[in-house]
Amino acid sequence: MDIYFSRHVKRQMKWREIEEGEIKDTVLYPEKVENSIKDRKNAFKHIGSKWLKVTFKQESDNIVIITAIDKNK
């Protein structure tokens, strides 16, 4: 399974100082998953002092990361 990062999320990662590995860890091993709009899902995970929310969409054997937001506890 391949994971692709949209241009939008790449900008968010830079602005919010979120690592690629943190996003992959959140999507692959989430603490919580919620359905979102347009067949998307939101994955949540605590990483250090951050509560990370990653919005993604599964397309056949691929995962496309759309957005990523971190919030302090």
C-alpha cells in the first residue's frame, strides 16, 4: 500500500512542523477514526504533546493524505 501526500498537506506539514512519519503513523495506527465528507476519513493520534488529526482517502490500494492538523493537549 502506497501513501501519497497532496500539495496541500505538504504545505501544512511545513507550516505546522509535522513530520511525514508522524502522519504515516497516525493513518496506519490511529487511536480513533471518524468518517468525513466525500468518502474521506479522519484519523487521530497522540504523538508527543500533539493531538494529530489527519484527513485521508483510500483509493484502491493507495492512501491519499489530504490535510493534517496538530493541536496541543
